[in-house]
Amino acid sequence: MPRLLRAFVLIGSLLLGQSAYAQKLRLVADAWPPFTDSTLVNGGLATDIVSTALARAGYTSEFEQVPWARALQGVGEGRYDVLVNAWFTEARTHLGQFSGEYLLNRVRFIKRKDEPIEYDNLQQLHGYPIAVVRGYAYSSAFDEDPGLHKIPVHNFSMAVRMLAADRVKLTLEDEYVARYYLARESPTVRDSVGFLPKPLSENSLHILVSLKNPEHQQIVAGFDREIAAMKADGSYDRLLKQHGM
């Protein structure tokens, strides 16, 4: 190969390498299994979906797990490019650009299978003892209803064990989170409880791309495009199944 041509090839390779390096996105989230957790396969369900969609859009990425407040602040300051697991709020639009919905969080009530409890409105549940995780926000209507008999507990595992033992009549949790933890309970606990059909609330899950990243609009557009393509070609559903959902 002539020296001049070799030089052009080398320069081109270097430029391509620099471009690829510039496209590496810093993903961040807190520990929220099964969605985001560095101990899980590919960082959890949400991290896997997000990194896969971004890779299909042409971006490499790396994931860091930090407490929620630090993750949100880091996106606002530009230390991270993409917050993996964000619910929409108007205040956060000043920190980053939201993608479209890529997962849906449904908070659902759980009861013993042998209990004839029905739920169409919160008033129907007045009088039932309900195990709730201390400090957790479920929905404004639920949190502010004075007629509900709430029993604070440390975590969902404690709540569902109390439910299985008939010490409370209900508990509630995001459906994906509940299924993740129920799969790790004993068959005695897991097989004795079930979800009520109607969710208490639904919240769409998005990525939040830092406004400090000059390509935030292109990143969001590429992500949304590839999520739609993944749903169409079946790879989205395959990821859900791989994570036990």
C-alpha cells in the first residue's frame, strides 16, 4: 500500500476511534431491582433495555450505580449523560430531556388468594389493615386517604410475609418489583398471595438525557426509534423474558 494511502487510512481510523469514544454515554441509576442493580445480569431489566436500545442507535455506554439524589444531580450537572429510570416530573425537564415511555410501572394491591377482597376505589379498602413500606410514596390519593388503615413495615418482603401469615389483609408494590421479590420467597408465601386486577396507579418509565450533553436531542430520538423497533422485532419481549418478566 502506498505510504500516502496508508497515512489516510490511519488518520481515518483515528478519527473513527475518536468519534466512537465521543459517543460513549455514561448511564446512571440507583439500586432498584429488578430494574436497575449492578449485581443483576446486565445491570437489571431497565439498564439492559436502555443499553441495548442505545447500542442499536450507535452509542456505546457504561453504567454506574449511585444513590438516587446523586444520580439526579449528576445528570443535571452533566457528570452523567443518561438517567436510566426516571418518572416524568416538570422539574426534571430543567435537568434533562425525557424519552418516550419504555416501561410502565403499575402499583398493584396484593391479597391472600383465599380473601374475597375487591378493589374499584379506595373507599372499599377502608378498614382493611394494609402493610406499607415506611417512607414509600404510592400515589397521592392513597397516601393522603385518612380512612385507610396503614401498617408501616421496613420492606416489601416483610409486608408479603405478614400478608401470607394473615397479619394484614393487603399490601402493595410495583408489579415488576413484587414479582422479583416473590420469586425469592418460599413457595408457602409465594403461592398464597395474588394481585388484585386493577392497579392503584401507573407511571411511565423514561430515560432522562442531560441537557449538558450537546447531542441530547439526537440521543433521545435514536433511543425512541430503537425501542419501537425492538418491540416490533420481538427483541424487547425477549429481554423481558430473560429477566423473568
